[in-house]
Amino acid sequence: MTTPTHWSDPALPGFAFDSTPAPTLDRARLGTLTTPHGNVQTPAFIFCATKAAMKATTIPQVRAADTQFILSNTYHLMLQPGPEVIADHGGLHKFTGWNGPMLTDSGGFQVFSLAHGGVAQEIKSTRTFEKSATSVLKIREEGVAFRSHIDGRHVTLTPERSIEIQRQLGADIILTFDECTPFHVDRAYTAKSLALTHRWTDRSIARYAESFGDYAPREGSAGMQGLYGISQGGVYDDLRRASAAFLLDRPFFGHAIGGSLGQSKAQMYEVVDFTNAALASPKPVHLLGIGGIEDVFHCVTLGIDTFDCVAPTRMARHGAALVPAAVADGAAVKRSEPRLNMRNARFKTDRTPLDPSCACETCATYTRAYIHHLFKADELIGQTLLTIHNIATMNRVMADVRSGIAAGSLDDARRFWLG
């Protein structure tokens, strides 16, 4: 390991990022992200409690699975129950019962997934494009106007309002408001969008630095908040470099890489590579919406410190258990997706645990046959048991990644998880 670096801002007491590069693993680094609600050992995975809840499981179960960091969604929480309700509780930490570090996004990803295809996956993929004119009414300099998917009422979200809502929600890390462009838009649109995002970013910074309601500058309902700026620019190297230069010239505590990352894994890794190379700084870097096991192993070597993705918990609700390569179904290993389909009939009489190497509550208590039965019988507890396991497994992956970085090689961990 090489010389450690320390990053902190005197205006943000309780926040810091200490990291140590591993020169034998490209830009990989070990770090400690310090927040007012606890420390995070990085690289780390941030689990999605989108609507202030972890689907199919409880906060104590999430904590028991060694989780360090969770996030919630500004778009959903501004519509239900409303940020004022959460602020009255003392912020998301008290509202949810989670006493560790939290992040909220700006709401832009969800709003623009409506504008650019009607589904959030469109932003990250080449899924069929269908304009959702009935949901998003207008994108303009002020912000974006749309109809609530809950009750159809008209809502306008501006950079200033996004920051105000996030301050009411009270997460430790909050994000600037941006336009998330999907893969299918051309370079001209991407460049125009990036210019708009930069103007919105400056407005987000200005609101973050002002008093709001009962909150002093840089403060939310649960205390001080660190602001991350978001890199946009699609798949275009020059636009990503322009975005990086813009972000580095502003007083962010950290950075996030967002928007379209290409039409394949190879292109995604290329975009992350040249984006983070341009960002190169001692500040923490988060990769928005990406967090498959293969993606983690590759992207930590590109300098990514934190990841978030709904996949581990979503897969659990559909009957898929994350497991090491030696335990996984053969086809899943070939696709670099180590998992078991617990709906498969071959598990009907299998009395072994999901993963013999896993110490989670599910693996310590239940058999594959029982979990198979729960899914065949449509018993909701099956989703809970697989969610507990998948959360614990992603945390094991990240612990093995950190150990590999410390040892100077990820080869053993990669073979264990991906084959």
C-alpha cells in the first residue's frame, strides 16, 4: 500500500474520507468514510431502502447482516409520506430506526426515467424507448414538472426543492439535482443536457449553502450533511472530462458517477474508467445504480469506493440466492451471475443450507428444501429469508474485496465468487 490520503472540509464537522491506494491493483483503494452516524469501511455496498424501507426485511435484520450503509429515494418520499412527516420524526434515521450512515439521491433519476422511457432501467440500458408524455409534463430551465404516479397531481421538482427535501429527510450524504440521460439519446442532446445539469448543480450548491426552515447551512433534520456532485456526459469521453473539471472546481465532499454508462459491460467499464480517471481526487466516489458482483470486482480497480443497486434484494424476492461460484448453478457462473434459483424442482428434498460457507440467519437455520417450499407455496417469508441471505452475501463480497485490496490481489476472492 502507498501513502494514505486524508480529505475533510472544516465546514463539515464529523465528515472525513481517509484512503490508502493499492498500486498493484490500478486505482483500487481502501478507505474509511466518516459520517455523523458512523464510519463506513470502503469499498462498500449501499443497500436500497427506496421508500424508507428495505423490502421484505426489517432494519434489525439488515443490521444483523453486517450492513454499513443504506439509501432512500427523494422522489418517492416527497410523494409519500412527504418530507415534512419525516422531518417531524427527526429525519430518516429515527423514522426508519436505522442509526448508521444514510444517503439520499436527488430524485432526478426517477423523474427522468419517466421522461426517457417510463421505466428506471431505461437510463442504464438499451431497453425499448417509449416516451412517457403523460407522466412528465415539461423539462425546462426551472426544473421538471410531472404528474405523481400515486394520485396524478402536478408536481414541480427544481434543484432548490430537491435540496430542501433532502435536508428535511436528513441523510448524511445528499446529491445535487441532475438530468439523467439514457443510452438512446445522441451526443448533441447529451451535451445540451450536461450544460443544463451544470446550471442545476450550481443552483443545488447555492441552496445547500443557505439556511432553510429550522436548518442552518449544510444541515438537515438529523445534523450535518455532505454534498456529492454527479458526473454526467453519457458515453462521451470529452463530455465526461468536462463534467469532471466542473465538479473538481466546486466544493463537494464527494462525487458520484451517474447517467448512461453504455450498452454493454465492456463499454460501461470503459466509461467508468475514463470518468474516474478524470475525477482523480482524494474525495470518495460513488457509482450510482451499479453493483453486480462482477461489476464490483472490476470497478474497485477503477477507483470506485461505494456502489448501490437494487439487484440483491430484488433477486431475493424472485427466488434467486446469491452464492459463491462453486455453489451456483453452472449457467449462472458462465454469465458471471453466481446464484441459485430456489424455485427449481431439484431443491424439493435438499436438506443442505443455501450456502454452507455462509453464517447468516437463513443459512444457519433453514434448508434449501424449506425455502423451495416457501416459494412454491407463495409464502412471503421466503422472500424475507432470501433477502437476509443476499444482503449478508453482498456484505461478504465487499469484505473479501477489502481483504484482497489489503493483500495486493483480488484473484483468490474473484475465483471464489465468480469462478
